[in-house]
Amino acid sequence: MNIVSGEQIAKTFQVGKEQHPVLLDVSVAINQGEFISIMGPSGCGKSTLLYALSGMDSIDQGQVIFDGMDLTTLSDKELADLRRTKMGFVFQQPTFLKSLNILDNILLPAMRDGRKNVRALTERALQIMNKMGIADLAKRDITQVSGGQLQRAGICRALISNPQVIFGDEPTGALNSTSAQEIMDLLASINSEGTTVMLVTHDPKIAARTERILFMSDGAIVNELRLPRFTGADLDDRMVKVVSTMQKIGI
Amino acid sequence: MYWKIVRNDMANSKLITGMTMLFVAVAALLVTLSAVLIVHLTSAIDTLMKQAETSHFLQMHAGEIDQVRLTEFAEQNKYVDEYQMNEFLNVEGTKINIAGTTLAHSVQDNGFSTQSEKFDYLLDLDGHVIEVANGDIYVPVSYWKDGIADLGDTVIVQDQTFTIAGFLRDSQMNSMLASSKRFLVSEQDYAAIQEAGTVEYLIEFRLKNLADLKNFEEAYTSAGLEANGPTITYKLFQMLNAISDGLMIAVILLISVLVVAIAFMCIRFTLLTKIEEDTREIGVMKAIGLRVADIQKMYLAKYGVIAVIGCMLGFACSFFLRDILLENIRLFMGETDKVSLIWLFTGLGLLLVFIVIMGYVQSVLKQFRKLSATQALRFGTMQGKGQHAKLLNLSANKRLPINLFLGIKDVLSRKTLYATMLAVLVLATFIIIVPQNLHNTIAAKSFITYMGIGNSDIRIDIPQGKQNEQQVSAVMDRLEHDTAIKNYTVLTTKKFTTIAEDGTAQNLKIELGDHTIFPLEYAHGEAPVAPNEVALSVLNAEELQKKVGDSLAVVINGQKKNLRISGIYSDITNGGKTAKAAFSDHSTDSMWSVVYSTMADPSLVADKRAEYAKTFSFAKVSGIDDYIYQTFGTTIHAIEKAARAALVIALLLCVLVTLLFMNMLIAKDQAPIAIMKALGFTNVDIATQYAARSIFVLLLAISMGTLLANTLGEYLTSTVIASFGAASFDFMINPLAAYVFCPLALTSVVLLATLFGTSRAGQVKIIEHIKE
């Protein structure tokens, strides 16, 4: 069953007087529980597609259906409610409020509605943090931890409201390769519990960890690759498939 | 390149640049006005008293007078330059009819005089000594201001009709606080109306040297000369002339200090934000070897331009306002001849504003020096202390709604940033509450108890004279049997002699009676109760060098008795030199008596007052409300105007500052707003958070401002009031205004300004701030 789908999405950026089309009639459908990545060079429109599918950014034409709702018809308030309850986001750069500690930053989206069961929420947050290996950082300031730890905290925050889909915009982009693989392990384990995970990346090694890869170029999806579930030993094979597809389509 | 930075800076922040300029302009305007008013008031009083040749020493006297003895004393005393004796024909208000209405309601002692011979001249509105023709009359200028009299109106006294030929400035009795008013008529007319009232004498002296006044006063007293009435000296005349407008100037000065402070805050906030924004660029400049001192100079130049334009604007605007504020001073005191002094002080005031602003900018710019190039390049910010306030944790928060929590948390995390807004709102609360409390205090009926007058409903003054005693008993008899009267007391003033330690004798007027029924506010100690106790007015206590508990030797019934000083109180009546005691005495005649009474039903005061005025035609019957209104009316009115202006100005400032602050905050907070929106917070959530910040800061500010107003404000105000003769002083607070209306007004304007100022917050595009 589709959890997110886009029909003929088009979007143009205006820079000065010039029009720059970034998405050209893109159609895509993502099933519940999929582990999917979008690949492509800088400026191909992959992040824009991700933000269009999550309703974070508006589109000029087309339709986005999320969990049966047409996002283009929803109000700002309804979109905000949706982001808070059914979606989780992991960004490339740490996006935290400086005035809150790590634990409070993680709790933040859930506390909007869940003030009354703060104890249960805190317990849940600590459990997730434990799973992500950062339970001992709960009371730290966001300036007192490393980039990798911060990204784990970002994933914890994305998970706090038990979302249906986690969107990641280059979630490993600012990390070294060891940290990046650790983050991918975590995302894979989240996906194995039934949560749909959708990533944007330009790194073949990251894309190779997912099970479905959409290749984008110049605002359009130009190819698609499906891979079996990652076993832990087949990374090199997967990498070869991803890279050869990239070469085939010239990106 | 630096110029480019500054120019861009100005273009990008038109609003804040304009605001800063506006505040500088308002500060300059107020400072200029204060300078103009102070110089004008002091020099006009000076000029008036010089032109009129005000007496250095005035002894009012009723009763027998030995002119030969007085002239001899004046000729022989080495301090005296000139001496004269003027007559003052005291006429009851009911017998003076101006343009169809009598002065029956006036609490002033209205009387007629002829022009003085040697000094103490009555002047016309051009400052010339008036020469009055037969049939003409000159009326005190205050009656013109109050709309009671106009040029060409008829004044009827007994059967004599006069035409108002002009209005007079009386350097001695101009002020409404001086209880007598002189009308000027020709000598021939004066003789014709002599029967209309009783004659009092103004025994007046000019000294060769004003510094010898105290010695002269002692000589006059020890000579045992006429002293049946108040004694007033040059200093008190000066003070009486200065009070009302002096208070207004004090309030303007207070406001201008606050506006300068607000201008500072604008500058501090813009500069700090700017430095933060430009940190990376400045770091680059430093790294490639450019001199930061040059960048500093450019910013200094920018604020120099702002300060100069602001000062000039303020100066220009002051021309429109000064005439309105000078109206009263011009009318009562006349023009100033110190025009060059006004320009000098205005110039100095403007220079002061300019220097203070530039000095402040310089001190804020010192932050540039602390900035290290590597720091700027690596972090793009100056390394500050941890931003995280440990006190409040979301995980431990069960009570506060999330948006309220986040708002408060943000304020606590960025204290230095919000300190700006807090300080402005504290100041605003302060300038709203202090003038209001001051007005409330002075306008309150009980304020007169700080001024030496008991708080009652009706006051009956029975003048000195042979029939005084019969008149007093007639009044007492009537009051005793009048069921509408709740209680009353008679206070009779008699003259006694005190003996100082060195044996010198001095006159002391003591008001005898029960002082506990309509008590005064005592600065120290309490009212006299036992027969061996006496209370002194502040002026008398100073002159006799006595404290509470000291003893004072007084000759009573031919015997020297030691009285204990039970208390010291402020007094502005009868020249400020009074005393009160509770002993009974039949050895000397009364000088005058005052009967205070309260009514069971206060709503009937006006009727009762009229009834008594009719019955006791020999006495002056006044309601205390009238008394306050006519005595302090001008002052109360001036302070009320100032309080209203302060309220409006403060609220406007709050709106401006909140708008400004929220605007700058939103510009600064784009990233956190985008994060919140990305995480599913709605625009309403974000607006609520900003409102929570504002209200939290505002509530803090209101509490701090109210506390400050009631402590520091009361202290400042009582210092000002003390200089007018009231030694001790407590704010009379109208709780509805101070604790309900003022916070409510502030909250509404700040909330509205916040909502308006943060309406842009929702327009933040998430993508622009999240996407790398």
C-alpha cells in the first residue's frame, strides 16, 4: 500500500527575473515499510522532491498524497499537525534549539500535544536514546557533543512521535564514514520495525544500504534500482550495482 | 569598503535607524525644553523680584500699630536699607463682585492696596510699575487665568464701581500658595472703600545685604515690635513663585533621562545584532590585515550622523512646544531677559546628549576588539557563555503549556538580549506610576496634613479682633447643637515668648487646642497631648535648633515653663513658622482661631458650608476640597497634565520598543523558527511563544517597575516635595490605577505590539533555513 505518492510534481524557483525549473512532472509512489533513497548530483532536485513529498515545501503543479490525504489541499496548520504526528525529519546540519538540552530537544515535537504524559514520553525518549547509544548525553547542551552524537539525537527526535515515515536529507552528509555507517545501521533497524525511511544522498555507499534507489537528473527521475535486504556482507556487490547504474545514466 | 558596510547597514535597517534617530530627537527635545524652562523660570522670577523690588522681610500685622516706634527702629537698625508700611484692606469675598459674581467661594484673603512708595511694587504684564487712575482697578493675574475677570469688566466693592484696567503681577502674593491677593486701586478710591473691610498692615523692609536677614529677624523680634500675623522672607517668596512650574520641569527632566536611556538601548541592540551578523566579515577583514579601528570609526561616524540629525530635529521641535509650556511662567512671572543664557544652556544640553550617545557607542564598539579572527571564521559568532538555562527542563515540566514554557525558557536563556526590553518596560512602568502616585498624593485630601493643615470637611477661620472670643463661642455653640456635624475642634493661635539658652527672647505663635482630632502627619514624633508638650513646625525647629525630646522654655502667664518637644511637622501656613500645644491659657488674647469640623454625611458639605458662610459672616468658611483646589490647584493641575503626558509617552514608547524589539528578534530567530515549523509547530504556536516572551518580560518589568516606583520613586519625589516644605511624605497609591489599570494598559499595548511585530514570524520559509 502507498504511504506517500506524488503525481506529476512540478516546481520552479525564481532567481531574480529568471525561472529555474527544479522538478519536471515527477511521479513517484512509496510503499509502507520501504527503505528508499534518492540519488543524484547537486542541483538535480532530489532534496526539493523530498521536501515536496513531506509537504514541507509547496509545489507549483501536481499532487502529493500522504496517508490518503492530498497535501496540496491542506492548510499550514494541518500540515504542521501532520509533520508533528506522522513524519520524522533528520537533516544534514544539526537543527536544534540552543536553549534546550539534548533530551528536551528530542522531546520537543511530542510535548506539543503530550504535556500530560510527560513521564511516559521521557521514558520513551531515554529508551530511544539508549538504543542510539547516547543515553548518557541526555542533560548535555547541544554544544557539548560531537557531530555524530548530534545526528543520533536528531534521529531520536524524529522517532519520538512514532512516525509512519522518516525523511532524511543527507543525514550522514556531515559525518565521517564510520559514523555514517553507524547511522545507516540505526536507520535500517528502525526500518526493520516497520517505519518507512526515505533518504536523499549523493553518496553511493549510503544509497547502497537502502532497498530501492531513485536516480535523479535535471529535475526528473531517470532510473530506479531495487536491491534485496542488506545482510551485512553484501555491501561491495550493492556498491557495484549502484555505481554501474550511475555510469549507465551518466551521473 | 567600510563606508559600503555602513551604508548597507543603514539601508538594511531603515526602521531601526529611524527609531534611534527619533529617540535621540525626543531626548534632545526634552533636554532643550528643560533647559529653556529652567532658565526662563529662574531668570523670570529673578527679574520679577528685581523689578518689583520684593521685600526682604515682611511682617503682616493686624491691630494697633505704633508707626513712630517702627520708623525709629528702621532708622537705627544697621541692616535696614529701606522701610515702608503698606496697608492691606482685607475685604470679605462676598463683598467683592467681579463681572456679576462675588468671590464668596474664594479661600484667598482678598484685599485692596495702593501702589507702594519705595519698593514691593505691583507690576503690569509688561513689567512696569502700575500707576492706577481713579475709578480703575488692577486685578491679580490669577483671576484672569481662571477666567473670573477680564479686561473692562466691572468690579463692585460696597457701592464703589471700578473698571478693570489691567492685571497685576504681585511678586509677593502671585502664587496660589500665598494665601492673600492684592487688588490695586488709587489712593482716593482706597479711602472711599475703607469701610468695606478691616485694615491689615504690611510692615516691609529691604536690607542692605540679604545675607544679614537672620540677624535682622532676631533684632526685629527682640525689639518686641508688631508681630500679629505671619512673617515672610525673601527666600519663601522665591520658593512660592517656583513651586508649580518647578514640579513640571522635574517631571520633564525625569522623562528625558528615561528617553536617553531608551535611545541607548536601541543603539546597544542594533550594534550588538550588527556585530553578531557581521562577525564573519569582520573576522575576514581582521585576518587579511585590515584595521578594526577603521571599522569602528565608520560605525562611530554613522551614529555621529544619527545623533547630530536627532539633536537638530529635537531642537527644532522644541520651538513648537516651548510656548505652550512657558505660558504659565510668562503670565505670572513675565519674560526673561537672559536670552543668551537660554541659548547657552540649550547648546550645552544638546552637546551633552551628543557626547553621551557617542561615548556610549564607543563603549559598545569595544566588543570589536575582543573579537579574534579565528573565532569569527570558525564559529561565525563571538564565543559567549552557554546559552542554556539549566533551571527549566521540558522533561520536568508538567504544568506549563509548551509554548508558554518555550517562551519563558528563551527569555531565561538569552537574558542579556531581553535585558534591553526589560529595562525599557521597567522604565516605562516607572514613568507611568511615579507621576500618577505623585498626583494622587497631592490631590488627596489628606495631603494637606503634610502641609500643616488638619484633614476635615469644613474649616472656619475666625479672624483676629476684639470680638474673636465671642465669635468663637458663637461658632462652637452652633456646631455643638448641629446634628449634621460629627465632630469639631477649635484651635486658637496665641503669641508667646520663648527664651533661648543664651537668654535671647523670641516670639512664637502657638496654636492651642486638641490636636488629636484632626491630626497632622508628623515628620518626627507626635502631636502634643500633655500640657507640658509642644510641637514645632520644621522651620521653627530648624531656627530654634530643637529636636523631638528637647525642651523649650516658654513664658506662659508671666512664668517661664519648660515644654517638651513632642513632635515636628511640615507647615506651609502662616509663613511656615508655627507651633502647636495642648495647654490652656487665658493670659493673652487670641490672634486668630480656626474651627475644623467633619460632617456625618460628607455629601452635604457644600450646603453646610454655604449655610455657615451666611450665618458667620465675620468668618471665612471653606470646604477643605475648595481649599485644596484653590491653594494647590495650579500645582495639582500641572502634575496631572504631566502624569497624563507621562502615561501616553510611556505607552507609546512601549509600543515602539516592543515593535522594534520583536522585529529584530524575528530577524535574528529565523533558524530556530524554521526548526520549530519543521517539527510541526504551527504559526499560532510560534506567535504564542513570542507573546509569552513579551508577557513574561512585561510581568517582570511591571513588578520591578512598581517596586522601584514605590521605593526609589517615592524617595525622589519626597526629596522634591521636601524642598517645598513637606519634610516627610508617603505615596498615596490608588490601587486601581497603579495595580490594575496601569498593568492592564501596558499588557494590552505590549501584547498588541508583539502580535503585530511577530506577524512576520509565520512567513519564515522552512526550506531556506533548513536546506543546506
